[in-house]
Amino acid sequence: MSAPAHDSLSDRRILVTGAARGLGEAFARACVAAGATVVLSDVLHEQGAQVAEALNAQRAGSARYLPMDLSDPASVAQGVAQAAEALGGLDGLVNNGAITNSGGKPMGAIEVATWDRVMDVNVRGTWLATQAAQPWLKASGRGRVVNIASDTALWGAPNLMAYVASKGAVIAMTHAMARELGEDGITVNAIAPGLTLVEATAYVPEARHAYYQSGRAIRRPQVPEDVVGPVLFLLSDAAAYVTGQVLPVNGGFVMK
């Protein structure tokens, strides 16, 4: 048998948050296809279980669904521990779980409760999941954290203030986490996707989709499969010396 490819995820144990649908589901499916064993977590229990069942039908034992509420510290701690125990350790964490909630509202119309809810899930949840996973990632000797940010934080999308601020915080945390966790041999990077055709963006008006598409160097709609490759790369051995980086994946709408 030939050696696995340098960018293969063979034998990797990966936790993907917010994996019941959308980008998270795409990441989980791609990780399994690349040879990993995956735990999917979410608050959409029926959908998450269905995705795991479908993946196990393709490769027995390749996936498991575990509930996790990123707004609840106890749920995050328990969920990460259960995922690590189910997998026999953790080699990778994809912090994908997030909410928008303030979509379409100008800054002055956002309620404090909405702001706090977005920050609890998107910012605190990312920190808590990484904090809980750190000992397991360190023990693996090849720990990888991939945070899913957003290109909205790179150009300041209007009427999304809470979401934009939360994803800006994720980018800042990525830099700080990379500094701290590098001592444990853990890499931490972020992907900043553009507006992607998933369930969570169904509320976005057609005019904004058209605006994005017209501003891209690659002028077509962005789909989940466009984001999968960079995530797999950052989880793999091919990215062993890449850390603290933020990669926009948006067809050239934002260029860094």
C-alpha cells in the first residue's frame, strides 16, 4: 500500500461544530472523504444525526453526531470531551458553528439581547471549544484548529454589525490563539468565506447576491465546495508550518 498523500486526513480525528447543514456539513463530508473520522456537533439534532448516518453508510464508523450548544459553556465542555472520548483523541477542530441574527438590520435597530446572543455563540463559543480541545490537540502532536470567520469582517458589510463584529473577533482570536497554542505544536488559522449559497444565507436579498457576484474576480455564485479545499489543507500535514493566517475565500471579492 502506498503512503497517504501529504494532504490526506487519513487517521485524523476531527470535531466540526455547526455541522448539521451548510458549510459545516460540507466540511464534515469532505473530512470523511479525505480519510478522517469526524464528530459532528450542532443544536439541530435531527439534521446532524441524519448527516452522520449518511456518512456512516458510505464508510462505517466514520462519523458520529453529538449535541453541542455553543452558547452554553457546560454544553461545550461536555461536547468536546465526549467527542474526544468517542474518537480516542482529537487531531483537528473546525470552529464553524455561528449565527447571524442581526441580518438586514442597521446598527441602531439591533437589540442588546441579539448582540449578546451573537457574541455568545460566535465569539465565546469559538474560544470555549478551542479551550476545551487544547489538551487533546496537544496530546495528538499534530493539532489543527481552523476557525471559520467571514470576509464581512474584512470590508465592513453594512446591516450586519453584530455578525461582522463577531467575525472580526474570531480573526483577532486566531492570531492570539496561534501565538499561545504554537507552544503546544498546534496550528490555528482562519478561513474568511464570502457570501455562500447555504441555508443560513437564504434571507439575503437577491440584490446583495448580485452585488457580491459583480465584485468578484470569479463572477459566479459561491458554493460550499469552494471553501472545502482550503479547510482540508489547513487540517493536513501540508499546512504544518502555517499558523496565525487568515485566508479569504470569496472569488476575489476581497483581496489581501
